[in-house]
Amino acid sequence: MTDRTKEPARVYGPEAGFSLMELLVAMVILALIMGVVAPRVVGYLSRAKSQTAEVQIRNIKAAADMFLLDVGRYPTDEEGLRALVEPRTTVTGWFGPYLQEKTIPVDPWGQPFRYSVSDDGMEVHIFSLGRDNAEGGSGEDEDVAA
């Protein structure tokens, strides 16, 4: 009969686990992988924010077009995007709110979208100044319009 109360044999020496060298090699491999993958992931995230801003701008432009159909003009510079969500007593034909959220959205960087209307009132320009909230720039700081 065998004695089941005996502990299993313990292994000591070079077969006991990972050596320091093996751990260092594994860490170097992980560091190299992260060095290659991390910049690509950051690039995807920054592009995603710019693409999100473009989609939001297209939605706001569609809402402004609905305002145009109902009122016969785009909101003035003074009325701005607020005219798409809040009724004005001086505006006849307003059947809004024209934005689903019923609030003026902000860009992916937390800044308000910029709005201007042409001198003849028949063209709008809606844009975001990007992460730096200043004109121009590149990458995430680049201005976004659709």
C-alpha cells in the first residue's frame, strides 16, 4: 500500500523555475512589442477623434439644412448653433429642435464647434479647431471640417 500523506517531491536547482536571464529576455521582447504597437494605437485613437468630429459636423450640417427648409435661411452668426435647439420668438416656421440631443454638441476634445454663415446667408461653415483649439496645426491639432 502506498502512503498518501507524503508530500510530492519538490524540485530544486535549475529546473525550479525561470532564471533571471529568461525573465529579462521576456521583458525585452514585451518592450519591443510595446514600442511598435503603442504608437500605432495612439495614431488610431487620434484619427478616431478627428473622424468623430467629421461625423458630428455632418450631423450638425444636416440639422442646419432642416432649419433652412423650415425657416428659409440658415441661423445667423448671432443665433449660431443654439438656434437649432432653442426656439426663437422672432423666427417663424421653427419646428425644432433639429438636433436629436437637444443640446449643442461639443467636439471630441470638449470644445464647442465653430459656426459661421456666408454673407448671403445661404452657406454655412461648421468646424472644429482640433485638440489645440487654435487655427491650423497638424495631427490631432488640425482643424476639422466636413
